[in-house]
Amino acid sequence: MKGSITTTIPLLALAGALVGCGERGAMTAPAPAGVAAASTALVVDQPYQWDVTCVGDEAAYVGLHWFIAGVRLDSYSQYVVCPSKGKLTGSGVRPAGADAFMIAVGTGGIPVSHEDQTWTVDPTAPFSAQLNYNFQDVYYVCDFFCKKANRKVSGQVKVSS
């Protein structure tokens, strides 16, 4: 088969490019600054533990939430209902790259008492948080007469990874 100069030069260029694809002597661009350091601190999902204690006249409803760049990761959220007197323990998954964590606690009374706190998290370091809460819900019990009643609940939520 006879080849012209216009078909031979592109074929030679393709062959030269393929030869350069081998690992020996391959030319690569230098890594951007900080890439080597980031790759040495590989960030992966990690387990974490939680403890919830409560004492009082009603249950406490606890939400544990992880965030990345201000976005709550609902698939990693956990919800715990602590009975009026109890201690619950459990575990969950701390997502890779999470940079914030929130504990939210509330009651089921009307009006609903609520407290939450958010912490900044270093994704490459261990993390712990603690929230103490103390609620007093005022409500009315009515039969023939209405009277004011109080429900109290207090406790603590601890998280560590």
C-alpha cells in the first residue's frame, strides 16, 4: 500500500504519542502545592459514639447531624428518643470530610422547648461534643376547671469519635 506524506506523518505522531504513554520516563506535571499533604491524611468515614441521659416528666427528642460546607447530610443524621428517665448509648457514622456537627434537643410539649448547638469539626482529627439541657414546659390541664401544670426534663448528650 502506498502512503502519502499526509497520512504518514499523523501515523508517526500517533506512534510517538503511544510510546510516551509507558510508565518508564513518562513526563508528568508537578503536583499542585498541598496535594501531597492532603493525600497523606486520607479522610474516610469513621465511627462515633453517643450517650444520651434524661431525667424528668417527659421524653427528650435528640437529633445528631453532620454537615459539609453548611449542608446537612440527612443520610448520616440520627434521631434518639430518650424516655422520661433513662440513659441510651449508641453509635453512628461520621462522614468523611464533615466540617460541622450539631446536637438538637427538644421536648414534645406544647409549646415545644428546644435547644441546639453546632461545633466546627476538623475532618482529620478526633472530635467530641457535649450539650447539657434543662427544659420546663408549662401547659394547662382542663376537666371542669383548668389548672396550670409543669413538665420538666433535663439531661446531657455526649458525642465522641
